[in-house]
Amino acid sequence: MPLKVIVVGAGIAGLSAAIGLSRKGHEVEVYERRVIGARDEGRAGIALGPNCDRVLQEWGMLEGMPSISHDVGKISLGSSADGSIVLVDLNKRGHSWWGQRQAFKEYFRDHAIKAGAKVFDGARMVKVNLGKPSITLDNGREVNGDFIVAADGANSRIRQTLFPDFKPTIQEMATFQIMLPLEQVENDSLLRTLRLDKHVNIVVSPGRSIFMCPTPHQHVFDLQFTDHEYSFSEDPNPGKTNETLTNLTWMKQRWHDFGPAVKKALDSANSAFKWRFTEVKGVPRWSSTNGKVVLMGDAVHAQTPYAGQGSAMGMESGALLAELLAHSEPGDNLSHQLAIFEKIRRPRCELAQEMSLVNGEIWAIHDAKAIRTRNEMWKHANDPGYEEAQPDMKAKFGSPQFTKWMDKYDVFQVARDEMNRARL
């Protein structure tokens, strides 16, 4: 008899859990507080790296990815002072999908429904009962189930219920996202210099960076201006982690040394979406003691964006959870499976978080000698060795061994190996 699973949150993590669990025959209902397309950041670009290919292929989703996103192929790393330093070839590592957040979410939502899940938008959870388990929606309706997947984001209400004293870390860093019509960029000789075909273009400077990439399917050119030193004291609205800004004077001053094309991009924009980074790390445990609730995605491992692994980690978690609960039935005590879930996922997610922070520090360094060392290191980013490297999670960040461990991770094989050891 299948489990009735309540998934709270329809981001990539929650929808991945819905797809995986539905494919295993469980009865899945997803509750999302937002209405599709209602928020500005849904238009911003996000990445799904090479480690997502294995899951997408297993779920029959890989073939359709080019219809909503594109494989960036290469990344230009450079600085405002030195220009492009290296064009890193990503093709040997697998696909690096880039597209709008909302496009990915709608694609995953469609596949969750195709797999048998029911998805309810505009359904805000206001209370969770850990014992039944059940959730109560803002219209007063109570939804009962056998198991709850809490994929309700960095400010998870369910996590707050489980661990009232735990607080996420609000970083003194923020991204300001602007989006220009792609046609405008292509038809302007100056703005066109910011676009490197379909590749990612990263330009850094002490304390600041810009991440640029077109999203051709949505006809948008995405620019993400990151202030790595955005203190609360200089933020006019320090209490707001997300907001739309219409006065871009401060941004123009902060990025004044990035050249005339960047200046024109800022002059062309009507608004920017502020996203102050939240990191969630060190949650006491990832599930309830009664085995009826599990936390996943940003609720337990929200990270800074410098590694492009936030959504991928949530996707992997959804896939693993489905494998571990494949044969579970109502009334089963799931505590053992959830302990294995945390044992497998916590170390990988925490390494991804640490790698992202290290990348951000490297981008934003001030010391002249350290900058020269970084630039020299970047020049050798295409050195051979990746194909022959053995995956190693203990290797140095950026090494072929660690990169291959991130890229070629097979969550399904990991699940099989662990279940064989545990005799599940």
C-alpha cells in the first residue's frame, strides 16, 4: 500500500521529491504558497550542473531540457582590470544547463503531475502537526498524510516547528539581478560585448562580481551583480532579504569601474531584484524523531550561489529520498531510512556549501598578490587530467578529482550501495 506524502514547497527540491516518490507509486500532494510566475526572481537564471544529468536521464527529463534551457558549454573567467583570463571548457564534464528559475520549476511541475502527483498552487501552510502528521492551510483546511517532506525554503516554517532555537545565517552579501531584453543586447554594439555566445561570462573585482548569461528561450539577458561585502549598515532595508529596487544610483556607483558596457546595462535597466544570501547549515537533525517528517532542500542546506549547486543539491536529495522510501508503506517507522538519508546527504551538501563560500572569497579578494595568484590559477583551468581523474570527495576544491566527484555523482548507485549495506 503506498504512502500518502505531503510535500510542502514546489521549488526544485520539493518537485524532485514529488517526481521521485510518485514514480515509486506513492500518493503525493504538493502544496506551494506562491502562485506560478507571481514573483520577480522567477525570471532570474539558475544552473543545473553536470551532476543533474543522471537524475534527469533516469526520470525521462533529459531529452526535454533543450526546450526550456541551454547548455552553456563554456565559462569566461575574468576581472574588471584584466578582461577575460580564460574560457573554461565545460563540455567534457557533461551538461551545464542554464535557464530561468520559473521555466525549470514549470518543467519539473509538469513532470511531477505526469508521474501522478497533485500540485496545489497558492496554498499557504500555516501550521504543521508533527504527530499525525498533517498540515493546516490558510483557508482552514487540514491535510492529513503518512509522511511530510518539508521543502519550504531557507525560512522553513516546519524547521522552525522542529527546532525553534535554530536560526539561518543571513550573509552580508547580496545579488542585484537585472534582466534586459535579449534583442536589445544583440542589437546594441556596446551591450553586445557582454554576451559571449551562449556562454557564462563572470567578471570579478575586489568585493564585487557580475555573472552574465543569456536565456534565449525566454529572450532575456540576465545580469547578476553581487556585492560580496554588502553590510547591513549600508542596506537601506536590512530587514528585507528580497525586494525590487527602482533607484539604481548606488549600483552605478558601486560597479563604476566595470567599463562602459556595464554602465550602459545599468542605465538601460528600470529595476533590480535584491537577493540577500541566506545559508542554512548545522540544523540539529534533518528529520523528526518519530520518522514522519523530513527536511530537504534549502530548509537544511541553503547556500550561497558561487558554486551553482543549490538547485542541484535539492534535486539529488529528492531522488535519494524516493529511492530510500520506494518500498515503504503506511504505518512503517521511517526513522532508519531518514537517518540513512541524512548520513548520505549532509556531507555532500555541506561540501557544496563550503566550496561555494571559497569560490566567493576567491572572486572577491583585495590583496594584489592573491589576485595575481588567482589569475594564474585560472589560466590553467583547462589543463588535462579530468578524464583520467578518480572521483574523490576529500580532494582539494577545484582539483580534477573533487570536480569529478561533484559531476559524476550517481545518487541511484549510492542509494543501492547503502540499502544493500543496511539490508533495506
